[in-house]
Amino acid sequence: MRFRLLLPLALAAALAVQTLGAQSLADFEKRVTEFTLPNGLHFIVCERHEAPVVSFHTYVNAGSVDDPKGKSGLAHMFEHMAFKGTETIGSTNWPAEKQALAKVDAAYDALQQERNKLVKADPEKLKQLEAAFQAAADKANSYVVPNLYPRIIEENGGVGLNAQTGEDSTEYYYNFPANRVELWFYLESARFYDPVLREFYKERSVVREERRMRTESEPQGKLIEAETATAIEAHPYRIPPVGWASDIENLRVSDARAFFDKYYVPANITIAIVGDVDPVKMKTLAAKYFDRLPKKPLPDPVLTIEPPQEGPKHVEVESPAQPLEVITYHRPSQYDKDDPAFDVMSSLLSGGRTSLMYRDMVLNKKMAYAAQAISSYPGSKYPNLFLFFLVPSQGHTLQENEKELDSIIENLKTQKVDEEALKRVKTRTRAALIRQLDNNAGLADLLASYYANFGDWKRLFTDIDRIDKVTGEDVQRVAREYLRVENRTVGITVQPAAPPKGGQTSSAAQPSAGGEQ
């Protein structure tokens, strides 16, 4: 469920019951207007007139799982390009810039052709082609008004401008004053109607650096990446949204354009608008600005099915930093009947200071700095992983922490679940939903994502009922069925091997006494 990451945001039980009663499904339905344009783009409008502000959330039902083979990171790359503007936003001279961009592509084609030669490329020719490409790029960039698209938003009172690319979706969102609503319709429709992929190779370097900083230079990032690629063999969930380094370095403008043409089709987009708005006016503006997006067929879903895991797996990543451990178990998708039980189980294990893992490993035995369970990783639209993350405290080892976690899991399987703990989990879940519903941006996120994933935004209310129906026996059954050793992958960081003293080669690498090897 979309709000499961907010489970630790607890409120008092009485407040939760009282507030949800005031924000029931019936009350919300009176304020929500839905409509679908002829091209398939769906809008959800919720009126909230308490303040003259509006939150917008655009949910594109495509993420890194949809990256073509050999082009990982493409969904993320296009997210960056969606802020570069259009023919009329971001250029001092579009006709001249258009010609210059064509020359950039031609120069890059020639450079890549030389780089990709099976026989070693000519270094001198490469140097010349690289200089020609850089000159073409510099010429094209000379027509660019940097960051004009986001600057227009900020100068008109827009706040919270951001976007994110996950495994299952790409989302764009920000907030505007109510008197700037029509400007949002123009700007948002324009970037999905005629986006100009300017400064592509410059931005590609930014994305490459993003991977270097967040994954390659971070022990946790490297461990999570190795763990995921080990646990998941076939499904594209195994590939990180930022992409593999070599794929990023070879992405082309034509790749991004093809991805946009295939996945950014109106019927694959849901837009939620929450705030001080008139739904009749919103429908008029939607038709005025978004009707121009051409109707196209929906892209095919991912068809690859992850095969069952047939035994435990183990992966190690060298790191001189603090020891870390990640343990994952395969689990079904968000559409499975047991999805609510996984949410309840993760909260019982690590949802707050009274949870089983925190109380035992962090508070009482002080063997861990952090002990966390995440019910769905890395995505949830397709079968995925139930994840544990452990950070041992000083004087304690990964082995001790893993053994203690195994004991907690075994007790969860065999001992009756504490009913009071179960009630606390359900209260926290309800309170977390209320907190997100009370925020315009949070509500817009929920409305768009629930509609895109389940075909009905009302599911965000009925999911609470599903949580309420989860029993202790359900949790035990799911734990026994899925948290099995043969279904497990363990990833740990290990200290790098010390170099041989005196710089000598190890004995294993030395020739035998007879001189033969």
C-alpha cells in the first residue's frame, strides 16, 4: 500500500478514530470529481477551500522496470529531461537551436561509431571526433536559457517542485497558488506535448554522477544493489532505477524520445488536483490544454516472471565502513490477498519503539543500532521482496544480529501474536493514512497512485478495512509460508582483505618448487 512507509507516524488512538470519522469515504466522494479526456488521460479533482493553494500530482504508470534491455536508467533519464522545457520555453532561438541539436546528434553518431569498432579505435581520430562533438554541444547549449521551466514555476509562487522515478512509476508534483492554476495546465501539458531534449549529454553526466555518489560511493547503496541483483534473477526489479554505469554512459537522445513516445501516452497518465479549485473550471482547462496530447495505445506490461528460488543465496560486498546486513525473502505483489498481512507483519516487527525487533535488538539487548523490516521492496506492482536491514552496534557482530533476527522470526511463526500489539499496528496504520489525507500534496499523491495501480482511488479507504481484518493467525501463516530459509538471500559487507606484507605475492600465486605452475 502507498501509505505503508508512513506507518511509524503514530497518533493517539482516540484522535485517529475521531478524525477518520470526519474524513470518511462518503465525505470525500462529495468533494471529488473524476473525468477522463477522449485521449484517455484521467483526472481526479478534490475540492479543499480552506486555503488558496493547490497541489498537483502527475503519475506516469512507467518506471525503471520498463527500461529497454541495455538501456537501464532510461526512465530516470527522461524524468530529468522533462524539466528542460519546450520549443517556446527554454530557448533564445528555437529554429537555430533545432538545427544545432541535429548537428549534436550527428557528431555523437560519428563518435560512437568509432568507439564501437571491433578493432581498436584510432586514438587520434577519437580525439578529433570528441572535439567536434563538444563543439556541436557547446553551440546548441548557447541557445539555452538554463532552468527556465522550473524558474517560471518558482517565480509564480510554486513550491515543492520535484519528481521521482521508481521501479513502477515516474511522478511529478508541486504546489501553486490558486490564482495560478491555468499556468500549471499550460506548463504541464506543454512538457508532455512537445518536450525538447536539450542539454541531454550534459544531463546524462549529472545522472552518472548521481549513481557514483548514491551507489558506488555508499556502502549501503552497493550492498542493496548487490543484494537485489542476487535475490532477483530474471525480473527487471533486479536492475536499479538509476541504471548500470555503462548503460547510462551510452544513453542517446533517440532512446529517451522512444521511451517518451511509448510510455508517456495519455491513457498511461493519471493527474490528481487537490485544493482551492472549481471542478467545472478544471474540466474546462483540462480539455483546453491536455486534449491536444494524441491518443495512443497503452504499452504492454512487463511479462517476465521471476522463477521460484530453490535455495538460500549469499552475497558479500567489501567495505571498510560499518558492517551492514540485508536479508530478503520473496513475496507476492500488491494484488495478492495477503498483501495486508505483509504490511501488518512489517509493522509488528519494526514499526516503532514497541515493535519486536526494536524492543529486543535495539532497546533491550543493545546489539543493533538499527533493525528494520520493509514489507515490499524494491517495487510492489510485481512479485517482490520482504526486506530486513541490520546495523550491529559496537562490540556486536552481523552473525549475532542475524541469529537474533532468526529467533524473532521463529517466535513469530510459533507463538500467538500479541493482540494488543496487533491493535497498535492497526491504529498506527489508520493514523498514518489520516496524516497523509490531511495534507493536500499527500492526498494528491494517494489519489493518483491508487487510481493508477488499482483503477479506483477509493481503494485507499478500503485498504484500511483490509488491514483491520488481518488476524494474528494470518501473520503467522504468511511468516511460515514466505520467511523460509530456502526463500532467503543474505547480503553482508565484509572488510577488504589486507594486502600481503612487504608487497609480496601470496603463496597461492607463487610458482611451485619445481618451477611448474
